[in-house]
Amino acid sequence: MIDADTLAQVVAHVDQAGLDTATVAGLRQAWPLLHFTWCSEDEVPARLKPVAEGRNFGLYLVSGADHCVAFTDHPEAATGLVLAAHTED
């Protein structure tokens, strides 16, 4: 389960540090029980809405249930977060 406080902390951390490889590594150290993935927003299905947003990214929940990682909108089932960097048009 990923609670609202954790989401807010992750957003604040990334807003302050910027979204890059070092930041994602820091998130993994700070929350070792969560899986973090970083990608571009165009790699996320357009039908999905982020659970939270930072300055330059959207935050999506993923679940590792049934040995397959998939997006979810259920925080109680979430085992990780996808940080999707906004692209410039």
C-alpha cells in the first residue's frame, strides 16, 4: 500500500531534486520496499490519470500482483511508482 503521505513526500523530493537517474536512486534508498520506474509521459497509456503531479512529471501507481507489473488506480494494491516526465510539445 502506498499512502497519500508517501506520495506527497515523493513529489516534494522530486520537485526539489529534479527528475533524473540520481534522484530515482535516492528514492529507491529512501523507500527500499517500493519499486520506482522513470519514463517519459508518452510511454504511459493516455487513458491513465496520474495519482499526483509534480512540476515536470506525473506519478502513477503500479502493482506487482500475480507476478506481472501493471498500472493500478488502487493505492492499497500498489507496490511501486512510475515517475513520468512531462514532454515538451
